[in-house]
Amino acid sequence: MKIEFIDSGREPKCPPHPDYPKGKDVNLSHGAKVTCKTDLPYPAPRCGVMVVKCEKCGLRVGLTVAGRVDDPRTVTMACWSHKLGDDAFTNL
């Protein structure tokens, strides 16, 4: 996985969400049979977007971050179905 931080140049203005004092584990797999999971730089330097690209299938996602304790700390992504066959997704 390749991870790039796109800096918005802003500092967070709102307090962190109290339900996530140790960050969030983001699951974008939608029930896919084949997934990849990676750690993210945590917490982010400040407000912006973490762009995560799977170097196997090419899927790219953007996760908003704010430089707070409630930032995403991991992401699980489904592999692209056209790269792995029609039965890679079970829950879309």
C-alpha cells in the first residue's frame, strides 16, 4: 500500500469525537472475499486527506483526517472485482 497525505493547511477547529479516543478502524471492504488492510500514519499531522493506493489492484481511496485522536488509524479495502473475478464481492 502506498499512502500519501494531502495537507489542507488547516488545524482542527472542533474537538475529537469522544467515541473514538484511540482512533477509528475504517472498513471499506463491503463484504469482499479479498481485502487488504494497512496502518495509517496516526494521528495525521493536521487536517487533510490520506490517499491510500493498493499497489496490487490499483484501488485508491481518500480518507479525511483532522490531526486528532479520532482520526482513522487503519483501513481495510476490497480488491477491485474486475481484477479478481466476479465472485470477489459478496455484499454489494
